Amino acid sequence: MYTSIDLFSGPGGLCTGLKATGIKPLIAVEMSDWTVETYKASHNADVLNLEQYLKNPSTQSHLFEKSDKTLIIHGDITQVSNALIDLILLQRFDVQSVDLVTGGAPCESFSLAGQRKEDDERNNLFLNLERIAKHVDAKMLLFENVKGLLSKPLNGVKGDMYKLICDELEAPNVEGVSFVLASRDQNTVLLKAIEYGVPQARERVFLVGINSKYTATFTYPEKTHGEGRMFPFVTVGNAILDLPQVDSKQGQEETQHDLSLILKQDIPAQQREFLRFMNGELFPIPDHLKDFSNKINSHIGPGHTAKMIERLSYILPGEGMKKAAERLIANGREDLRNKVFPNKLYAARNRRLKVDEPSFTVTSHCLDEMVHPILNRGITPREAARLQSFPDWYQFRGPYVKFHSDPEQDRYEQIGDAIPPILGYVLGVEIVKTLEDIKKAERMLI
């Protein structure tokens, strides 16, 4: 078993994938209240409230007693000191370092959809990943972010933010600890989720660093899905149509769903592989959730108005509200367009998924953006989780829907912001190979 520190952990997508390869997080850090509750429920983690701890450390002294359970720090990562990390590692886990430090700093300032301000304070949050990884002298680090990072300008120069981050990760700290990136090549570090069995066209940057005191190497995972590869792409239909078909406002917080019955049927190879993962064969059901076998949570249809349901009924597969409204006008149905569509139309809003293709990217706005491929409703949180490759045993917590500016993260936002577990898994397989090489080299020196 290898160990990690899981920074900017979100609901635990990366953690889920890495755990399946034998990398266990000792410490996680997350700021959002309900996201912490999701992580806690799914990974049986203990929670340290950072604000309370900083006011009176003695109130949470029990969390520093010996334990093998992950400890998630609920609070602002900039307030998580190196000394606190040291204290938790030593007193709770009896270690001074970990094998891997991971983190995907908030991506709004890098996103192509955002304002991409050069002076956005979030641009520097990645420095906390660098700080902690170098402080604990980790063997490896893994940095994740959106594709827009590659072109984000710095001092007016396009792409220089990416170069700065690479340079910072490789620069030694005052103790001389530094990392060597496995690659800076943009085509290498940009992974397309559909090429690894995730049923959505999601692209993310993954930088992998190896502690410079080791001579080991890291190889990015081989693509397995797509034309000419082991499997075709996993489609939306492959991923979600086995789930109970609930309409708007229908469904329950917990629902019986026995995937083993689906797996006994004659289904395409890529669907079988994907559903085996969802069923707990790749991401084993944790012991504390064994009673949740053959159940799913968070599968309730969004509460649409009658007008919204009628609008969605006129949107064809592959269309969004704007394209559908334009088609109605072109067909002489401007009266219908004016009746059920808003005055201002957004191309990325109310887009109906296609059964026979992968989804477009699941984002934190996925409730507003995604329409079920067959039913006249938005997708459920569980369907969004399937498109992100979260296993069916995963426990999401918090409100179903909040306004996007609300400080509470609803379930859709948690899921949309996460790293797909399957991507975490394929990266973890290669990271473990590197860690094995490092372990062998260390043994030879003894």
C-alpha cells in the first residue's frame, strides 16, 4: 500500500481511482462543506474542522490519536500549515512523509469559459501543492487542471502561466527538494477522458513530477478506447440507460439497482467493462458500505415546470435550446418558439445528449446544460456521476440544487468539478509502477 496527500480533494474522484491501484490518502484537504460530507461518507474519513482547530486545538485532539482512517481537513488550504501536516502524519499515522501528493487547484481562473484574469488570486493556489509536496519530500506529485491552463496568458504572453507552473514545480525549495516533470509536452499531458473509458469528451491537464533525488521514470497511460483500440468509446447509452427511468420529480434518495442482472445480458464489450467498474469490480465497495450493495443514491429527476418539460420535448438529440429554437423558427413555428423558449437563448443550455455518442464535458453547470437523451428532463445527479465514472456505491451528500453562486456546493456541482475516477485509476496504475521502481532502487542502496 502506498500513501498520498489529497489536496483540493473535491468529492473524491481522484482518490477513488488511486485507491483502486493501492494508493491510500492519509490526509485530504477540501473547503466546501457538503463536498467534505460526500468525501467522508464515501471514504469513511474523519473530519478536522480547521477553523475550530486554529481557535482551540485541544477540541480536536482525539483526531491526532493513532488511526488508519483518512483525515480530511475541512478548511482553506492556505491556512493549512506545514507544521499541521507534520503533526498529523507523525501522531496519527506514525510517518513523516507520503509517496504522492495530488491536487487540482480551482480551475475557474484557467478555464476557457471564464474571464481568465491574470491577477486572479486563484492563479497561485497551486503553490500550496508545491509547498506541501516539497515539505514532506514526497516521492511524486500529480497536478491536475483544465485545458485552458495551456493557453492562459501571464504578463500578456499566451501560455506563460503553464510554463510558470512547470518551472515552479521543478524549482528547489529552501531545503533543496525539487521535482522533475515526466513531460511538459502539451499533447502528452493533456488527457482525453473518452480515450480511457470515461463516457464524456473531457480534456484535462495532468502534470506528473518525480522527486529529483530518484532516477525513476513515468510513462503516461496508453489509450484504450476509440477507433483501432481495445474498445470503442463508451457512449451515453452504454453509461446511463440501464438506470431506472425516472421522470421529473420522480425517484428516491436510495434506489435498488442490481447491475449484475444487466451484466448477464448480451451487451457491447465497452459497456460491460464500464458497468463492471460501476458495480465495484474496479473500485471495490468499501467495507463500511457493504450494506449498500445493489443500491444507488441521488437518482431523482429534476423538478421542472410544465413549461420547461414542454420546451425540452422540442429539443432533438445533439441540439441545445438555441439550435432548437432556430429550427422551430425556420419551420414556421415562431409562435411555439416564443411560447416555450426564453427571450435570451444560450447555445450551451439545455443540450440533449445523444444515445450513441459520448457526452460532452460534465461541468458544475451540468443540470442546466444536459438533457436526458430520451426523457424530457435534465439528468439526475446519479446519471451525471455515471458520466463522470463514479461507481454506483458512491454516496453524494448535500442539497440537490442550489444557485450556482451559492457557497454551498450542490450535488451537481460536486460531481461536475470532480476528476473522473477512471482517469485517476489509469494514472494510478502508472504511478504505482514508478513507485515500485523507486522502492527497488532504495532497497539496493541499503
